[in-house]
Amino acid sequence: RMPGVVTLHQNSETQSKPSYFKGQCWGALTLGIGTFLNPFALPLKLEMHQGFTHLGEDAAEDALSLTQQMVMMAIQFALCVNRPTLLVLDAYFSVGPVFLMANSVWLISLKGPAVEIIVRAKKNYVAYLQADPSDYKGIGRPSKYGEEIHLMEIFDHLHLFETVSARIYGKVEEIYLTQMNLMWKPTKGLISFVFALTSHGPIVLMCSNLNQDPLAAIELYCLRVRIEVMFEMLKHLIRGFYCHFWSKKMPRHSRKPRKNSELMSPNDNDIQTVQSCWNATERFVNLGGIALGLLQLISLQFSKNIWNSFVGYLRTFSRDIPSERTTKSVISNLLITDFLKVAPTATMRTIRKIILKGQF
């Protein structure tokens, strides 16, 4: 009876994890803070992107797809702060509607798009050279597309690459790098393609900004992995997803994965109650994101104080900046100390009993 629960699909290399399972589809927009050596993904907004049938909204043809919803979150953030935003995405988002939507909203003050895209291309993608108008001598409109190019075949021509030093997934290494502006049919326009040959294999990036620095693009894309760490901390450290808001007004879900087209919406009189349950779930998760962001900011601002107050044991120090888990342990001890020093009011006596009971 939880709203937003749908059937999700994810391929896995292990047989212990099913390909189809029930759950909520969350989209998260994070801000890269810190340094390249010690980066964090600061949570800005988290929201559910599927299961709107539970709110009485039908899956209309003009509804935004999962990829477009993520771009819309970035556009709303850019308009809120009135600053251009660089959105870094994985290969799932390398589709035409993502680039078209990002280019549809411009900031008048900057005379440019509100959101620029850096996304990894899929291995089977093809692009085209621009057609030379002087070669056309027929009747009708000349072709926009020239010779077809399979993106992965570019790595067979290493003479087109230059050797540069780049930070790839936290380690500095020598990579082969080149950039080409090619036509891409889903957008019917030019896309800046960045080709990088690294120790992790070949990487092809697609950039909406034709003047994008290729070295900055590949280093920023390698920082995108920090959002996976953010989800892990939000789930296991903050327990941000440990919520079970449900309503009797919701139709029962099947415990087995079913087609999402079979989702049932509640009665019209119960939609407001289900909407409140939906809002409670999103607010709970976003409060967890706020708590995690505070830990990250404290870790960056007071790193020396955190290390001086840390009483735990770490076998190796992999970062100069303490992690969210290290910061949480220090803050927890400080809060317990403050609780024990406060005047013994009735509320504080109850809190002390709970704390002491949990410790001893």
C-alpha cells in the first residue's frame, strides 16, 4: 500500500539479483563540491519519477520520460539560482530528447542554455560528418549528413589523438584524447564528441557545448561516480530510505513484479490522502539528504577538527578530508556530551535515560 511502488528492471551479472523487482524509482540531483582529490556529491533534490498512476495521473503521451525528468530537475535548479548548470549523466541518458530539452530553455542574462549536457555515449552509436555543399549537384535540398562514422572505430586511428595527463577515477594517468564535432541524427545537429583511451578502456562522451574543453569533460565525468557513494551513504549511514509511509486508501500491490500498465489508481475521493503519503515519503528522503549534506559541508570546513576529535580506528587514511561516516561518529559523540551537560529538565532526563540505556 505504499505509493510510487512500481516494477523496475535492471540487468545484473549475478543470478542472486532478479532482473525485475518491485521498488520506488528515485531521481537525485547533486552538486559536485570539494576538490578533484576529495569530492562530494551534495544532495540538492530527490523525488520519485514513476508511479504517478497512484496519484490519479494517467500515463499521457506528452508525459516526461525518466531521462527528461532528470533534465527538468537541472533546469529548475538553474533557473532558481540564475546560473548555467553543467549536467553530467551516464549512458542511460544519451538520447535525443535529453539534448533537445536542455537546449530549449535559455538564460536571457547569459544568452545561452540554462543546462549543458555531458553524457557518455553508448558503444553502438554512430555519427556523421557534415556534408560538403559543394559536392552536391542534384535536384532538391542538399544532404546535411556526410560520411557515417562508428564512434568506437575512432580508437583504431591513434594518430588523431594527443597524450595528456588526466585524473581518471581518482588517479592521475596518461591518456589518449581527441575531440570532434559531428552530426547526430537524434538531435539533427552538431554534438561535440570526446574520445578518451584510458586504463579503464575507451570512453566516448557527448557534449552539448561545442566549445567544451575535452580534458575537463573527461575529468568531470569520472567524478560522476560520487553520486553512487552518495546513495550508499544516504541509504546505509543516514537511513534516508528507511521509511514505510503507506495508506489504506491505496490499492494493494502485487508482491510479484507485474506490468506497470496494470497499476491501479485510488478512488477520486482518496487521491488527496495518497498525495499526502507520497509527499511524506519525499520529504523524509529529502530531510535525509539535508542531513547528509550538512555532514559533507562540516567535513570540508572543519576537517582538522574532525580528525583531532576522532577516536575510532582506521587502518588506512585514503583521503585528507574525512568521510561522512567519520564526521557522523564525531558529531554523535559531541551531541551526547552536550546532552549530558544540559540542565536536567524532564525532557532531557528522558533523553539521558535512552542514551545511557543504549550505551551500557
